[in-house]
Amino acid sequence: MPKYQTQLFNAAQADLRSGIEYTKRRLRDLKANRRKLNAIGSAIGVALNGDTTNVHVTYSGPDSVYVTMDRLESLKCQRLEMVLNGIINLPDAVATDTRDWPSSLNRDYHFKVADIRVTVAAYVREDSPTCRKVLVKTELKPQDVYEIRCD
């Protein structure tokens, strides 16, 4: 094989080996955090009383849990409050912040439980009787538009 192709092959091989090592580290860290992750998952399961309709929970990494709750009646519904209280009542749990996404009627609640990041993404139904998107201002920004032209 010519030298250039050998370098390309070796670089690809090194990249794959690096990816394998990264995955092994993440798997090791996931196993090390198993009890913490499962304690959080258990608290969420208890809060939901076994009803996971429109709820999706994932261990999105060795140090993070992501909870999606869809089609909620409001951001003050009992089901959401039970999940949030279940998390905040865990040992070493701290609510860190929230972030609103008005265009999708979504609020993300962020927590730290020991060294595990927990996010609860709460999505309210479009036809909610209590929550709605409210237009607060309109912005008109000039925007350049380009196209590609070749001679």
C-alpha cells in the first residue's frame, strides 16, 4: 500500500480504537453509578405509581437521567409535581434551574442528585385549559439571503 493510504488507514484504525476506549470508560462509569441511577429511576417510578403513560425515562449517560413527560394538563398538574417532589426528596438532591421553551409549551427542570444530572422535560398539551403560548412581542430582523452562483 502506498504511504498515503497507509496513513489514512492507520488514522481510521486509531480513531476507532479511541472510540472503543471512550465507550469502555462510559460503560465502566455507568456500572459504577448503577445504584445512584437506579435510586433515581425508582423514585420516579414510585412517583408515577407505575403509570408510565406519556412518560419516557432514560439513563442518557453514566451520570445523567432524562425524563420526558408529554401531554400534561398543565405545569401544575399533580403527576408532574409528584415526579419533581420524588426527585427533590432524594438524598443530596438540589434543584439547579429551569428553562422554558414557549414555542413548544415545554419547561425543563434541572437537578443534581449527588453527581448525577437529572432533567425533567415537561410538555403541556396544546389544548391545555390552563397553559398557553402568549405573544409578548414581534421582532423584525433584517436577514441576508444568499444563493450559490457559478460562472
